[in-house]
Amino acid sequence: MGIAGRCGAFALIGTVAALLAGCASEAPSPPVAAATPSISADALVGKWGLASYHRDTDRPRTVKEALAQCNKPVVINKGPNGGVMMYLADQPELQELVLKPGPDGKTFLGPPGDAGTADDRIVTNVEPSSFTTVWVDPDNAGRYGTMVYERCGKRA
Amino acid sequence: MRAYAAGFLRRLYINTAIAAAAVLGPSLFASAQQIDMNVVDQPGYVPSQEEEQLAGPYEKQLVFFRTTEAPGTVIIDSSQRFLYLVQPNNRAIRYGIGVGRQGFQWAGLEKISRKQEWPDWRPPPEMIERQPYLPRFMAGGPGNPLGARALYLGKTVYRIHGTNQPQTIGHAVSSGCFRLVNEDVIDLYDRVPVGTKVIIKQAVAL
């Protein structure tokens, strides 16, 4: 290789080095923080009276009926991985479900993974003594309606 | 001679077939009914109009029915899965029903103590044990497993009610209640007042 070739090679190496230095000199982008749901899993833990309705006009009396069901409470325990142990639609086995933030500020409750899947529910009206869920899957929603959980025992 | 013999044999065959059907038909029909369906409640399911249309023997129909009970009496035949509303002149309106599954059938004499449109549903404890994901209370309306109407039987926990599962008519699936498709239970509800005598039998001799 002649002098010109060696100079050309060095120039190329220099250019690459400069580019690499330029890349290396940029500060790395901060990692995108994972979105956290606005509802804590702890808010769902406890004993609850469970009732459901299909027509909005039935909500007030359904809430009262849910309180009356504390003799057959639904018990929600904390899961081993930070979720809660609950049932999916038509499934008699408890599974760990997690709260997942979704679009439009909605919070979904379901198996770990994407928010808004067919196994999920939307959690709404969360208060210390109650919360409400509506199934994402239209078939489940049609069959189970809007499910109201009213806390049993000492209420805030 | 040969033509006569052929005609005789044909008539003999036909008459034998008719006699066999008359004797065996009901029992064959009953045998098919003895197979309990393994069905769980589907709260919230709303059947289509086609699904609610019963056909054959379970379709509501006026039948010959001889009884000493007064018109207006309800007679339930659990083994055949029929409910009869006695009418004058040896007639009855016959409805197809679903009955209690094995171990949950019963017999007795009751009166209709209360009637309710679109009743609320409270699954019994044993059902919640099998299906722990069920709500403990579901407000009445389409999709409610009790269907459009409920007629309560005395002080028992049992009812005559509608259903959101028309495919269970003719089968033994319930926890002891008697279910009709919604169109039929509405029809029955409109015909029978509180206080109506209800006779529940395993089998009714016609």
C-alpha cells in the first residue's frame, strides 16, 4: 500500500473514531419508567360481598345486596408476586391477577401481560370500602354484568 | 290369494309397529330423559329467539288430560318433564320443563305463595362452592338464570321459573326448581294466581 493509501486508511479510521466518539459522547437516554397503575393491589385485598347487575338502574339496590352477601364473602388475598388472588370468568381456580394501566387512564385487572385482553376487567369506582369491575370480553360482560364488591367488616 | 296374504302381512306389520310405539315410545322417551345434562348456570347468557323456540313434545300444547283435580290446578310430572295446567273438559295445557337433577328431585303438595317478574337470583351455597366465581346476588333481568318470572312454592326454597338456557328443557339439571322457557313461564304466570294448588309428582298416571 502506498503513502496515499495508508493516509486514506488512517483518514477513514479517524472518521470512524470521530463518529464513535461523537456517539460515545452523547448521554444515554434515561430508561422509560414503566407505567404504574393508579390503583394499588392492596386496595383490593380483603373480604368482600359480591353482587352484580346489568341495568344501571339496579346499581343502588345491588350495592345494598352486595353488603348483605358478607355471609358468603369473596376473599381476595395478596399474590406472591405483588398481584391479587382472584378468579377469572368461569374458572374455579384462583389465579394471580395484576393491575395494569391502560389507555384513557383505565386500570385493568387480569393475568400479567398486556392491558385490555379478553381475560381482563376494568376496575372502576375504587374506594376504601368498595370497587367495581366490568369484564373486557363482551361475552363475559353480558353474562356477569357489572360486578360490585363491598367490603365486609370494618368499613372506612 | 297371494295379494290377500301380502295385504294381511302389511296390515299386521303396521298394527304391530303402532302397538310397539304406543308401549315403548314413552319409555324410550323417558330413557332419553334420564341422562342428566352436565350443565352449569350461565348467568348473563341471553338466548336467541331460535334457541327459545321449543319443538316436539316440549312445545306448549293443549292435551287430553283426565284428572280429578279442579281446573286451574298445576300438576308436575318430573319423570316426563311436563307441567300440566288443568283445563275443563279433560284438557290441560302442557308445558315442557327442566327438573332437578339426580338427588335433587322431590314430590309434594304446595301452593303458589308469591309471584315475581324478572326475579333476582341468589345462587345457593352448594352452587357457589362449585362455581366460586359467581356473584352471590344478581339483579333480575335478561341473562338472569331465573328468567322472566318466578312462582314460589309455599315456604320451600323451590320455584317454577324461567331460564336463560332453553336447551335444558326436558332434562334434569337444576337444584330442585322447575324451569320453563321464558315465553312459557310468562304464559303460565299470567294464568295462575297466588294460592294455586301445585302437585309435584315423580310420575303422573294419565
